[in-house]
Amino acid sequence: MIIVLRPDVTERQVDHVLERIAELGLRPHVSRGERRTIIGVIGDEDKLRAEPLSAIEGVEQVLPILKPFKLASREFHKEDSIVQVGKVKIGGGHLAMIAGPCAVEGAEILDTIAKEVKAAGANILRGGAFKPRTSPYSFQGMGEEGLKILRSAGDRHDMPVVTEVMDPRQVDLVNRHADMFQIGARNMQNFDLLREVGQTKKPVLLKRGMSATVKDLLMSAEYILAEGNKQVVLCERGVRSFEDSTRNMFDLSAVPNVKGQSHLPIIADPSHATGRRDLIPAMARAAVAAGADGVHVEVHSCPEKALSDGPQALLPKQYASLMNDLRRLAEVVGKTIS
Amino acid sequence: MIIVLRPDVTERQVDHVLERIAELGLRPHVSRGERRTIIGVIGDEDKLRAEPLSAIEGVEQVLPILKPFKLASREFHKEDSIVQVGKVKIGGGHLAMIAGPCAVEGAEILDTIAKEVKAAGANILRGGAFKPRTSPYSFQGMGEEGLKILRSAGDRHDMPVVTEVMDPRQVDLVNRHADMFQIGARNMQNFDLLREVGQTKKPVLLKRGMSATVKDLLMSAEYILAEGNKQVVLCERGVRSFEDSTRNMFDLSAVPNVKGQSHLPIIADPSHATGRRDLIPAMARAAVAAGADGVHVEVHSCPEKALSDGPQALLPKQYASLMNDLRRLAEVVGKTIS
Amino acid sequence: MIIVLRPDVTERQVDHVLERIAELGLRPHVSRGERRTIIGVIGDEDKLRAEPLSAIEGVEQVLPILKPFKLASREFHKEDSIVQVGKVKIGGGHLAMIAGPCAVEGAEILDTIAKEVKAAGANILRGGAFKPRTSPYSFQGMGEEGLKILRSAGDRHDMPVVTEVMDPRQVDLVNRHADMFQIGARNMQNFDLLREVGQTKKPVLLKRGMSATVKDLLMSAEYILAEGNKQVVLCERGVRSFEDSTRNMFDLSAVPNVKGQSHLPIIADPSHATGRRDLIPAMARAAVAAGADGVHVEVHSCPEKALSDGPQALLPKQYASLMNDLRRLAEVVGKTIS
Amino acid sequence: MIIVLRPDVTERQVDHVLERIAELGLRPHVSRGERRTIIGVIGDEDKLRAEPLSAIEGVEQVLPILKPFKLASREFHKEDSIVQVGKVKIGGGHLAMIAGPCAVEGAEILDTIAKEVKAAGANILRGGAFKPRTSPYSFQGMGEEGLKILRSAGDRHDMPVVTEVMDPRQVDLVNRHADMFQIGARNMQNFDLLREVGQTKKPVLLKRGMSATVKDLLMSAEYILAEGNKQVVLCERGVRSFEDSTRNMFDLSAVPNVKGQSHLPIIADPSHATGRRDLIPAMARAAVAAGADGVHVEVHSCPEKALSDGPQALLPKQYASLMNDLRRLAEVVGKTIS
């Protein structure tokens, strides 16, 4: 931690800062320059982080040196983590191909879609039973019935299933039916929910919040890891921006950025990131080329009748064509789709 | 609703769109221009909203005409709503002056702060017992004990109290101790939580999410209103932006913007919006001048020992000086502080 | 300057960094912590700024300590600067009230508007003769003829005039006709243009770029100051954001933020910042309350026939009413309108 | 164009809008719904665009139906344009591999770099002689001497050269020495400069502004095309965002987004987009997979001594390794590097 003092700091203020550091059992190093005095602090940076040193009179800025996450950090865990969802591996060279409709809408339609995405090469089935919707008047999901339909479709087509959980009170229920929890973008900093899924043993797909930095995303993963659940897969799904021709801005550089800092797998979701069916295939290809550990795509056999997010779903035949491209790209980057 | 068709749309596709509209019991008006055909649809726009018309082949874009919120809309409720928190009125010319520490840290310190802000003219006491923190290793709040301390300080100094609720499972507990729920920025789209506070009769302070548009904020208010709780006060507290010298970007124009569209009161929080003590007084003055129904300011008698957000807290004497300015400004804009 | 080394840095890499610092004639201080080694460098930070130290192997990050601007900095010039435009003072308690149409469209209409804004209390007349337009097919301004019309209207109504200059080749021409140059948001980093106006003796109104930080704005002012022209007035006019109901996001906190760091005056432009006539009065009031040194408002006597930006212009009677409010607010904050 | 009227619009206001439309020689279609009256206007949308209809009393919003660009639009030019720079083709399946240092710093160092990138497979050499720098105290480029060095290095290694032009007064000079103009992000809306390069016959590399939407980028291309120069190549280079661990946010979805709307080639610049050497290779691969018509990468043989942007330059051996990957990816997506 580096503490930069104001040009007009008094000696009394300097002494006061030094006392506060000493109280924490840390060692300060003072450097006096022509225009600023700075204090470097050596020792447990976490102790300092909790202290509002920048609130002290005479302090201009406080610059942290260490990253605030630990369990998620590659600094303490060099090798890529591999997360196992049913028989499917994610990370360490294994690509997750997650596909399915935005929402579970009925047994028959889900069965059709599951069959098609399985045939195309998807290895995990998705479908929402609890849907976070901007409007209270929109379809909110089928709830428990939706979970059962999803489970049954997954079993029939031999795919593990992932579905969103929005409320800590739903965690037990979802845990009984699904192979992987999804935490949606809107809940990335719903800390009670993170703790709750952290107390299960089940893999968690943690989506980046709409205005979360990469560091924020890793801090949210840290919440889950700190509860003892090591099975976390991150997901880049676009962030809010001024660009008005796409639903979100797909920050694909988050993939190599996360990989440099963390051992956790990270996949990409071009469906939510772009919100436009015409852009999904190109961006799914880009995601694999950028090193993502998988791709999450919405597929619907009749998007114009989808109860949620139809315009961003691929048709099954488009998905099959995309999967052909992704297999070739996976080969080029040295990855496999199990 | 206006449906714009692609330049290469086929007659069959046009017919298909018209059939879908007819199925919903709505009336289409087709206009054929030189370069585009457009279809205006008259009738209940909500029916169409639920339909993914833009997923139909041949459709270029779908433009909604009506706003998606109703209960929050000024179109259906012309007069300003007044929300009552204990004896304090918010809206319709009455200003809420909410002040207190970021977190409840102990009975004694809170008592000191409460006494000072009351003397300065604050009319509602704030203090967090459940704290949403980016890091799992930061202080997470005193929980139920904090609620009791807050209640007791409010009673002693005759101020209603507001405190954050983060988890639907905490709603009953917080309801027993506080006069107003606060929904924090991170939970603005925690829809289960919104529904839960919507089922109480207690006022709700709903803070704008870090990447929420004004429309999103009003849609979240709609969730609470739709459950039957009409006592909603909105709060502008800054949004995420590229500017790196302030914690957030204070979108103060949201105040008159909301007032044009909605009858709900809206207050401003310059503490979280700027994250900098030196900027709070100027922005609190600006908020009152812009027409806000109140100002939410963090005050701490020893910011450098605050367990949370010390750097953005005013000292009690700074708050007292600010309140002097705000009283004069309130007069200029024709408002009163009860 | 603080140089943070990677956890796996080698001794050879550390030595290499130290050599580079020594080559620049600066003194390094090395602190070895448990998890990181850091090097503090004392001396002329500008020398280091020019060096790509973060490109050296083994360096994790480089943290500057000092601000990169000097002439614009309050650190070296404590008192508020006062800029004089004709007889009008800006800064140091003097408010500029700049008003007029977006574009000069003709002598008669400008004369009408000038008369009305003068009567309402405006002290500087604005009007564009060269217009930066997103589309090549939009009205691009009247050019030299527009400058003459503006000059003449200013003279007739005894107001100095400000107008935009977009191209270094126009600087001489605009210099002959106007009392103040305006550099528009799109040209805030048109460095050749900044240098060119910096070589005149005429005041410059420098508008913040649509994605410029406050630091970027001050660095652009530094370009002008470094050429010898000290007469710079900054202008906050909104930045790009995800909010889609206003043209830009009005970052009003830039006003006290700049005032803390710089001695230069800063005014606010709620017309461009919001792009909505209904929001301008509230935000103009907020600007004065926040401490701005003036307000820039577009006024047009027939906005629906304006050749540019009609929807964001106030009617003369609305402007007169606003000026009444601003005079009362100026009094509260201890400022005068000359 | 669709004009939506306010719920409280009067008949007189409706008539006034209809008169204005009739004055323009256009045909209005009025549809009266339960909650809003809307007017569809058929005919030349450009006429309406110039009219500030939204400034008329009673008008709630004006929704354009057609895109505001024409010459850049795929609607009027179905096939991909191919731009020729020296012997190198860009677009229509041909990939531009542009490489070189940020700035020209001297003949010897540029020769070394040119030789290495040529050997690795680059087909166009870049290097800045005029540098837009945030600070007036940073290295501003070698000017004309730099242009000569660049020309000579290009000739020696048989590569066409591209270099930035910042000022309309430099266009002739740069035209004499370079094979392609670069318009940098800061000048994307320097309209006088766009017109000036539009009047030459030389290819232009137009970089997206830091806060420009995809539509803004295409409108700026329209400025060049409208002057008669059809040789425009677009470049995605990242936009400003809240993410603070990368220099910009790389909006790679702009590549397929532009390709859907425009026939112009678009390349990607992962160096400026990320500002981090460690992220460049992954994002360059992603760009080719997303369908970009080329990749622009900064390469320097000694980044730590680069006078500009060293930290975002690849070493020559890193570039060679990247080019191996890009060749394999080009094959997968059916493109060739000439």
C-alpha cells in the first residue's frame, strides 16, 4: 500500500498517519520528494484495506499494490482449474458448449430443442425456470415445474443442465434439480445469494454484472470460493455502454484478462452480449479464438414464439452450422469439446 | 407499436406479421413507403411487448410508442406523490434530509452522530446493519444488533430511521426495526427482494443501479407498486462511467427527468455519487436546486475510523454548514424541510 | 512515481529497472515486501512519464504520484483566474451568462434573439458560423457571413460574442470577428487547433470532449496555456453514457472537481448536456448552485425552425424566467452577474 | 419517419405538424390510438431529418426509420468493397496485416522493425510522424523527417505505408509520402480533415472515435465518400468504458455489425483497444475469427525504449508467433493474407 500525502501536509498529520500504521502492526517507509511525501507500507495489505486511510487529513491518495482477491488469483494457484459438470469438463483445454432456450416454456418444445442442440454438439443444456425480467408484467418463468421439465430433458438427451437461481430461498430447490447454478448478471453482487451457493458443492456459472469490472467479477467469485465451493466458472456476457445498436458491449478481452489473473475457467455468452442473432456466430467464433473455455448460446426452434429474448436466439440449424466452425477453431487453438 | 420491415421483405413475410397481430386481437395499419414498409399497431401495447416480433423474418426493427411502466407514470397520476416516513413527508414540496453513518458501528458512536445531524437539521437517520461489500473480507455489518442500535438512536433523537435490506429473508426483521427500507444500487434489479418489500406497507427508498437507465429505475419501482406498496421514494446515487476521479458519475439530470415522467419523489445521494468528501457540499446544493425531494448524506464524527466508506462522509460541522446552505436554497426553490 | 514489480521478478530485472532510473538522473528507493518489491522514484516525474517503464520485463504496474498538468494546476496558482471577454469577467465570483442560437441563421432572427437574451440578463452572445455536424448532409453553418452577422448583433446589443472554430485554418478569420473562441467537444483533443488558438491573445472556451476525463480536459487546457494564452475557460457539457433518455450525461460534479485542482474558471452547458428543453432550467439552476462560473444556454425564438439543435433551445420567455431564478441563486452562493 | 404526439396534444397542434409536413412536399399518415396519435411520414426522410420536428409543441418523440448514411450503406452497394493500398488488397476475403512501431523514431530502428514484421508476414508498414498526445510535454513525432524515413523503410522492404494525419494543413505533405492516410480516433469527427482527405484519391484508414457509435463511424466515413474518395477502410480500436484494467474496451462486435450495414472493409487494432501486450495475441486471433478484414498491431524491437506507447507493442518474435496463428485462422474463415 502506498500513501501519498498532500503537498501542504503538516508534520503532525504525517505523524498521525504513521501512528495509525503502527497500531495495525505494520511497517511504514517514508520517502520525502520535492513535491510530495509518500509512505510505503509493508505487511498484510488486507489490514490496511479495511482502514479508511484516505479519510485522514493530509492524505491525497492511497494506492493499493496487491490485488484484493486471493482464492481466485492465479498468484496462489498457478494451474488452470477444471470444473466438472456431470461428465463434462470445463477449463484446462476442455470447452463447454452450453445451449438451449432462454426460458423453459414447456416439455415438448424443450425436448425438441435439446435433441437438436445435442445433435449439433452441445454438451450442457440450459433453460431458465426463474427469469429476471425488467418489467413485472413480463413472463417470469415456470418455476419448479420448469426445473422438472429441464431435468427430464437433460436426462433424456444425456446432458447436464444449468439454470438460473435468483433468490437465496430457491437454492435448495434448484440444487435438487440442476447440475449447475447460474448466477445472472443482475445478481453478480447479490452477496447473500453468492454465499448460499457457495455453501453447496455444486458448480456455479457466475455471469459478469452489467457494470462490473473484471476485478469486481473476480471479487464476486471470491465470495463463493470463500464459502468452500471451488467449482466456479465465470462468464463474460457484455456490459452496458453508449453503443445503441447492440444490447450490450461484448468485452471479449475479459477472457484473456481473467486468464492472466485467475485460474478459474471463463466462458462467453454472445447471445446476451450482442442481443442480435446476426452477430452471434461471428462473436462465438471470436470467443473460442480468444481462448474462452466455452460458449453459451441461446437456441430456439421458433424464436418468434419464444416467451423471452426470442430475437437473440439462433435457430437449431444455425447452431449446427456454428458448431461446425467452432470445432475447427477449437482444433486451431488446441482445445477439445468433450 | 411501430414495426419496420426490411427493404427486402417478401409479401409472405408481411402477411405473417399481420396474422400474428390479428391473433392478438389488435389492428394493424400498413404504410408502404419508397424504401420501407411500416406497420403501426393500435391497441394494448403490453400484449405486443410480450411478443418477440423482432424475431420474425423480414422485421428490421420494432419501435415501442408507449412507456412500459404504468403505476409509476405521471400519465396516470398527475399530482406529485407524498411519501410519509414517521412524521416526515417526502415529495410535494417537502424535503427529506437523510443523514448518518454508512454503517452502524456501535451504540455510542451512532448516538453522537444522530445528535449532531439532528441538531443540524436532518429529519431521517440512516445507518447500515447489512452491508453489501465488494470483498468478502470487508466488514459486513452488525446485523440484527445494528438494527436495534439504529432503532434506539432514532427513538432517542426523534427521527425515523432508514436502513438497507439485501435479502428477501431479512425483510421481516428489518420491517420490525426500521421506518423505511433501503434497496441499494446493487439490488435495484433483485426482483424477488422488490416483490417482498412491495408486500409490506412500509416506505421504500429505491436507489438507482450503477448501470440502470432512468426507465429501468422506474420499472423497478413498478415491481414494488404492483405488489400494492405505493410508498416508493427513488434515489439518484451516481452511475458507472469512464471518469476515474470520482467514485461514480452523478447523473443529476435524472431528477427533473424522473419528475417529468413520474409522480414519485426522488432524492439525491451525493456521498455515493461522488465518493469524495470535498465534492459533497457542492453537489448537495446542486441537487436541491435541480428540484430533488431530499438529500442523503453520509456523516461520521471520525471518518478515519469508519468501518465503511469513511472518505465519503462529512464531518458533523461540515454537515451543519451544508444544512445552512440547503435551507436557503430550499427557500429559493419553494420547498420546506419538515 | 511508484514502480511495482511482479512477484516473479528476477534480480537481473530489478537491476535493469534501477539502471534505467539512474540513467535519467533520478534516485530510486527500493522496498521489499513479502509479496511485492516496489521502487519509489524521487525527482522530476516528467522525465519518467516519457519512459515506457511498464514495458520492461518484470514490471507489474507504474503508478504516477503527481498530476501531469502544471500551468492549469491550482498547486502552482492558488487564486482563481479571472478571464475577461470584452467587458465581461468570468471566474472569481463573476458569472458568465452565455446565450444565443445554436447556429447563426440570418441577421434578422439573430438580432431578435440577441435583443431578448440581453434584456433577460445574458452578458455574452453565442452563435455558430462553422458547425460540426455528424452528417455531411446537414446544414454546416454560414461561414464568414455568419461571423459578420454575429459581430454586428453583438455590437448592436453591446455583448461580446463567442463562436466555434473547428479548423486551424479558420483561426485568423474567427479571431478578426469574435471576442472568444469556442473549441467544441469533438475538437477537445484536436491538438493542432489548440496550439493555434494558444498562439492568439483571445479568450478560449474549451468544451469537455464526449469521453474525456476531467484530467484529459485539464491536459487540453494545458496545451493552450503552454503556448502562452492564459485566457482559458472550461465548459462541462455532458459526456457519452448508456442513458438513452438524454443526449449526454451531465457530469456536473466536474465543476467542483475542476475547481479543486485548477484555478481556471469552469462554466456549464445544460443545453448540450441534456439535449432536452424540459431539463435545461433545472440543470442550469443546479450548475450555479454547484459553483459554476457561468451557464451556456441555447435560446431560439422559433426552435421548430432552427437549422440546428432546435429541440434543445429555450424560448426567450423561458430564458427570461430562468435568469430570474439564476439571479436569486447567484446571491445565495455569493456570486454576481456583470 | 414516425412522429409520436403527446397524450395531451391539441387539434391545433396536430394541424400545425401536418402543415409543416405538407410544406416539405411529404405525405403524412395519421393513426389515432387509444393513448397516442402517431403520424407516419412517407417520402424523402432527409428533408425531415433537417427539420427540428421534435421542437414543435405537442410532439413527444420523432423516430427515424431509415439509416442516415447512404454511400457507406450496404443497402445501396451489396458487394464488399475492396480497397487497394499499393499492391495490397483489403476486404472481399483479403486480410491487411498492418504492423510497425507507434511512432517513427529513427531510420535504423524503423528499418530493423520493418524487416522483422515483413519476414513475419505483415503486408503494410505503419509508423506515426505526427502524434496526437494527451500531454503537450510528450514526444509529438518527427514530422516531415519521420515521413521520409517511413517512405524509405517501406520502399526498402516492399511494403506500402500508412501514417496518421492530424491537421488539414498536413494532408498534401502526407499525401506525397504515404500510401494510406490514417485518421486517428481523436479526429474521427474532425470534419474539415475528413473532407480534406476525401478530396484526395488515396486510401484512408478511419479509426473509430473513443465514444463513437457504429453509426457515428459510418457517418464519418460518409463524409469522406461524399467528397469522392471511395477508398475507406474502417478500424475498431476500442472505446472508453468504466473497465479500468484495459486502456479501452475492445468492441469487437463492431466488426460483424459494420459488415451487416456497410460494404466497407473493417479491420481491428488490438494494440490500442487493450493497451496491454499480454492481451494482444488473443484479441488479434479473435478479430480474424470475427471476420475482420485485417489486424493492426504495434511492434517494437525494444518497447522499453519506445518514445510512445511501448507497453502495448509486441516484440518481433511475439508478432511472428501471432502471425502463425493468424494464418491458420484465416484459412478456417476462408480468407487470404496477400
